[in-house]
Amino acid sequence: PGVPLYHFLEQASAKHPSSLATIFMGNKLTFAQLKDKVDRFAAGLHSLGIKKGDRVAIMLPNCPQTIISYYAVIRLGAIAVMTNPLYMERELSHQLKDSGAETIIFLDALSAKVLNVLPQTPVKNMIVTGIQDFLPLPLNLLYPMKAKKQGMSLEVPQNQGIIKFKELLQKNAPFTQTVAINPATDLALLQYTGGTTGLSKGAMLTHENLVANVVQVRSWLPDCQEGGERIFGALPFFHVFGMTVIMNFAVLTCSTMILVPRFEIDTVLKQISKYKPTLFPGAPTMYVAVISHPDIKKYDISSIKACISGAAPLPVEVQDKFESLTGGKLVEGYGLTESSPVTHSNPIYGERVFGSIGQPLPNTNVKIMDLETGTTEVPLGEVGELCIQGPQVMKGYWNMPDETNQTLRNGWLFTGDMARMDEKGFTYIVDRKKDMVIAGGYNIYPREVEEVLYEHPKVKEAVVAGVPDPYRGETLKAYIVLKQDQQATEDELIQFCNKNLAKYKVPKKIEFRPELPKTMVGKILRRILVEEEKAKMS
Ligand code: ATP
């Protein structure tokens, strides 16, 4: 804390100028080259009139341009608004209007979508880049299925006043001016929440928030070798988890990022075998994809020594299998957009507790508060709402004073997650307050039921939700993806649950699906499944 985030890039380029910062599908940039591009791009943005406090939307998958854009924006004291490239027009328009971004940097394949929504937004500057600015790869290789469906086109429309990223980079000398940034109060990022439970809100994160969190995360890996680590960059940087634990972490520790623009399991495994990452932060669904790949034994994934999993619960089965395949450590952590995001983790070395999100990071205080009143702490070991205090906690939600007051109370962040804590500070997420199902008068935590289903040998993925039921009001339904070439019946899984769970927790319905709806970090979207069920009934 105490420095603007850009400081780490200056430091990396001064200390390790010729170490590799990025490897993107074989294309390489050193830290000196990365900093040079960031400074030139910052000058380009400055020439367009972008200044401190302006919001700049960045709508790109993981590629060098994302890192260049992000660091250039914060170098100017402007505020990055990371935008999911898979957003549909309605979501994109909401984010641009709400943030008031007057500039958007986007991937050429998204032109049609971006141009369609622009008239309803404050955007004046459009800066386009293509993956081919760095590498001549046809886009349909990167986005095979989505390209057509979402109106992607490889052509960037001419004469629309669109500025080319590459030109802005090439025609400007590096920016050298000093911009006065107060890390404690100036925003670096307006980060919209995942929208898993409803409307996506813009969390205001300062330089200090982001700097504090990446420094806290570093303490998790005590033997991290400055300049010696290679981090696999599969988590998207437009989500705060990937941004902190991969992008900012790599810049802080002068590590190499191996970037993939989307999580396609065969490409991922080939890149791991080839570039031998030491660290692979991810979300549970990514580790599930690795361990259940039919040819996993053919790939060399033994370089992986440490992984932090976040975003959703990590099933114990997945953790065990992944560790035995790699020989490395996979531990569960926890966080949320509002806290930059990491607040807890199990240690890589030392005592860890399966099924727990671990202990608070340094300088992070935790309280478990009464679920109803939110004003008193529950006795140790009992379930309440997880509350956090620390330098990584946001300043509030952008333009949402009521939501801010509900979430930040008396200096504490109320996470909306139900948890219990043991005497050593190990914390267990029971469920989200909003996901708790009340069926037949009982409180059911879907997560507990999912854990049981994951133990079934044929189950690859499981999600449990409370769906509307004409007789009971709400009933428990499980959605299952089976492992490759496996068959199972509804009855078989219900019997399995009967053996392992009290009767009221056993799902009444099971539906098998080839895949489940997920967010870009692989979080299963329970909300969509419930909405589908409601639509069927009406
Ligand atoms: P929204 O707040 O808009 O609904 P979101 O909650 O998906 O979106 P994020 O900030 O990406 O937005 O996710 C944070 C949430 O992810 C946490 O509040 C928690 O519910 C869940 N989460 C993160 N890590 C874990 C974990 N290890 N175990 C269980 N849940 C987790």
C-alpha cells in the first residue's frame, strides 16, 4: 500500500527487464517491452484527452493488449472498467451507461455488438484491437461456437471513427508526465460483480485496495521466487480474481504469464505441457476439466506446484485427484469482487483443512454476524453472515448509496455468505444467504447436497437448486453432468443421496444435462436453472 499500482510494473521492468512477462500462443513480451508498450499506449490515450478519473471500458479476452490497456489506463489515473466480452447487448449497455465510460477498447470480433449499443451510451472513443495485432490467428479458431451466435464479424467497419489500437501504440512516444495519484482515495478500477445473484453492481476499488490484495496474496506463497515463476493465465482478467492473482501478482513478482484467450481444455493442456507453469490459479470447474480429460495421462502437468482455487466451493474429490495427478498443491481460497477479491486461503504449506476456505489473509479481520439482525456476533462455531474488514475492501458501489449502506456497515463488509468459523480461524462457507432453500419447513444448504453428489463416481458436475413446486412451494432439484461414457439413472443418484443425507435434504428431482450454464470464471449459474424452471411452469 501507499503506491499506485503502476509502480509494480516500473519496478519489474527495472529489475527484470529481459524476463518474459507474457507468452501468448507462442508470442513473447519481456517486462521492458511490456512497460514500453504501456507507456506508449498511455500517451495515445492521453492524446485522446483521457485524464485522471475518466472511466475506460476494456472489453477483451486474456491477451497482451488487455494488460497494456489496463496498466496504461491506471498509469493516467483513469479508471479501468473491465467488461466481459461475452456480455450480450443489454448487459454491455448497462455497464457503459452506469459507469459513464466515454472510451471503450474492444476486440474486433465484438464490433457488431459494440456498435449496436453505442448510441445509447456516453462512449465517444472506440479503440479496436485484434488478436492478430500480436499474432496472425483467425478469430474463429479462438471463438468457434460463439462467433456466429453473438454476431461476431472479422471485419471492422470502416469510417466509423474507430481508432486502431496498434496505431495508437505506434505513433506515440512513451508517456513521461507525472500524474498525482492518492492510492488511498483514487479509484483504479470499477469492477462489476459477477451478477450471479442478480443485478451487477460496480465495486469501487482504489489503487490501495488492489495493491494491498496482491501483496496479501503474495504472502500465501512464501517460497515464490521473484522472476522465477510461470503463472498459467486461464482465469479471465476482466474478472477481479484473475486480475489480482494472475495479472497483478505476475507484475508484482516479475513472473511470466502464459495467456490463453479462453478455457479450451485441449489447448490448455498443450500449453501447460509446453510452457510448464509453476502456478495455476483457477476455479473448481477448471480443475474438474483437467482431471476428467480422457487423455490426461498423455500430458505433462507435473510442473504445477501451487494452485489457489476460488469463486466457488472446491469439492474434496477434485482436490485429491488434481494433487495426485500433478504432484503439486491445490488449496481453496475465497473472495468477492468487493474485496479485490481475496480475503481467505488455506496455506500451501502447513495446516490446511479440506472443505474450508482457510484462514484470513494478513491484515484481514473477520466476524461472523447474526443472520437476522446483523448486529451481534454468533458464538464460535455457529452459522452467521461472514463479515470482513481490511485494506482490500472497496469504497462502495458506484452510484448505489443504498446498496453501499447495506453492504458496508460500521466499517465491515457484509458478504452475503453464510459461514462458520472454528477456534483456529478456519472458516467454512455454508452457502450464500440467497441460495438457501426452504423446503417443507427445513433450511437446506444446496452446497452440502452438492458435496455428496460429487462423491458419486459417475458424477462430473452437480448443482442443486430450490425450484418452484406447485405443492410444496419449493423443492430440491439436482442438475447433473456425468463423466464421459457414463450412464446413470435418477433413481441411482437418489438412492446414493438417501444413504448419505437426511431425508429432507435428498433432491426430489434429478435432471441430466450435457453441460451447465456458467459464468466466465466457471461459476455454475444456479439462477438461470431456477429461471428456466419458472418459465416452464408459467
Ligand atoms: P453478484 O454479487 O452480482 O451476485 P457474484 O457473487 O458471482 O455476483 P463475485 O464477486 O464474482 O460475484 O463472487 C463472489 C462470491 O463467490 C462470494 O460471495 C461467494 O458466494 C462465492 N465464492 C467465492 N469463493 C468461494 C469458495 N471458495 N467457496 C464458496 N463460495 C465462494
